[in-house]
Amino acid sequence: MESVSQSISKLLRRPKQSSALPEELCRRFSLAEIKIATNNFDNDLVIHQWGFCRAYKGFIDDRTRTVTIKRLITKPNKGFEYLLRTEVLLLCQLRHPNLVPHIGYCIDEDENILVCEFIVNGCLFRKLLYKDHDKDPLPWKQRLKICVGVASVLHYLHTGVKHTIIHHDVKLDNILLDEKWEAKLSDFMSSRMCPLNLSTVRFVYTEEDTTYLIHGTMAQHLDAEFLVSGELTDKSDVYSFGVVLLQLLCCRKASHVVDWARKRIQEGTINEMIDPYLIGKIAPECLMIYLDIATSCIRTKGVDRPTMGEVEIELERALQLQDSADAASKDGLDPSGEYNYPIVEYTGPASPTPEPEDSIWDSDSTTSADFSFNTTMPNNQ
């Protein structure tokens, strides 16, 4: 049986006159056009670089349109080329308001390049965890809207296309923010497409495949089932999204956020877990739902996690509750014009099958998600 990567390679190498994909769906650039757009790959135009790719700010159509040009710069083997071609094939076909719009690609003279719309406010990681946060932190409702947007596009990938797509690299770095601060999911190099009519299929990766994927995705974003067995499901995306939810609430890097949050919950000090900027700004009823969602997403077993559709609905409800609370509290703003909500107790989501204490992860693991939610948070505000 031909692999997805082999199929992609054949599709992208077809002559234009016989190709139905992807030339009819997106634009094919020549290498000469790409060099003009990037001033011959000028280092001053580099906006991001990671393991085997470099992203440039570029200008096309007589410099009337600003784009992001992602170039494969290291090719230790053909696997990395296949990953980039996977992204080309997927992005040429996908349409969703919370996806980074794909413009075209270039495969010419051993160059493998993607051309996407330039997203002006960059990645969520930089906005949340770098100096940008200190000088201009994201408001809570903006964070909620970002969560809703990412949940919406993941729901679309899992259920709204002919073949279920598992993104497999959901993290702050791959969530971009446009001029309206709306979320745009990017980077599909690690994504996998399921067989027809199967939405929860598990992929068993070879050792070679897993090496490629771990290279591009830090283990702390991945669920235990994949890391132990190499099997991938749509619930793997749900776990990764749960890590993102915790990061947006706690304003911490992913490497220890799950265990760190678990400890705060067990100690009953959730007020110490929340980003200090958000203290007093989150309506209690909104916070309870948000914590329920986040903790449900990072359950150890994928079968116990919600679907992205369920997550999206609950996040929309949390946003509505925040809106309602804000509207009802306008007369209670403090002198600085900020809301001053109390921090309430949190006992965890109701569940007929609570997480087992004996996880496959050791208690010191940075990827463990077997939370215990029987503690409460003191109301000391």
C-alpha cells in the first residue's frame, strides 16, 4: 500500500498539464520568483527559524502583497521533504477562518518552499511568554476567543473534511495572531490524514517517522499514549490543546505546566497557578468551566478526553458566561476600570470515572496528566 508521503511526492511532481492537484488549488511559484520575493533569501528578512526550516518575510505581486515564505534548509534525508509536501497538499485543500491562508508553493532545483499569508502579530508563544506579555498582556476575553478559534479549526480538521486530519503539533508557536488578534493555526508538517470514513483511526509510526515528528514537536505537548505506543489519534490533538489551555491561564512554558498545575490543584492553591495579570479579571463561573475543559483534555487515556467539538461548545459557553458577568458587573469596576472578581473554590469536573492514581508516568514526569481533582482553592482575595 502506497504511503501518504509517496502519494504526495507523486502529486507534486506531476507535469502541470496533467495535474489536478495542487496547481488548480494554489499557486506554483518558480524559484526565481521566490528569490525576488526574499531579495535572494536575505537574512534581514528572516522572521523565524527552527530545526529544519527558515521563515522569511517576502513580497510578491510587484511588492503589493506581504507573505511568509517557509524554506526547507536542511535535508538530512527524504523524510523532511515528505513532511513539507504533506503540508503543501493539506493546505492547498483546507479552508477555514482560523487557518493560516496558503497561497502557493515552490518545488524547484531541490528547493522545497511554502508561501503563506503574512500574519502580522506573530505567534502566540511570543505574545504570551516573552516581553510582549509584560508590556501589553493579552486580556482574558481575548485569550478565550483565541481558544475558541483554535478549537473550531481543530474540530473542522477532525470532522469537517472528507478525511480526518490530525494536526499533531498544536502548541503556542503554531498559533498565529492576525491584525484583529484572532487565532490562525499553522504548521502542518507533522499532520496525518486518516483513511476515508474513519475519524478516530490510530496510526502506528515507524521509528523513522517518530524521529521526524519528535524533532518538530516537543514531547511535553504530546499525550502519553502516543509517546509510549507510537499510536496517534484525534484525541492526541485534544491533549495538546489542553496543554495550550493551561498555558493561556498560567502564562508558563509547556515543559512543566501540567505537573505544576497538578501540584497547585492538589495543594488547593489555584490562585498561585493563574497568571497574576488575570487575578480578579475572570468571572468565577467562567473559570470553573475553563478548568473543567482543560483538565478533561489532559486526561491520561484518550478515550476519556472530550472531542474537539465538545471542547469548542464548552469554550463558547465559558466566553458567554464571561460576557454576561462583565455586563452585569459594570457598576462594580475598581478605580482603574478593571473587574475585581473573587477567586472561588474549584473541586474539579464531575466524572463517573475519575483518573486512576497509578499512571504510566512517574510522579516526576513532565508529561503526566493523571490529575486528582478533589482539592479546593481557598478564597483569599
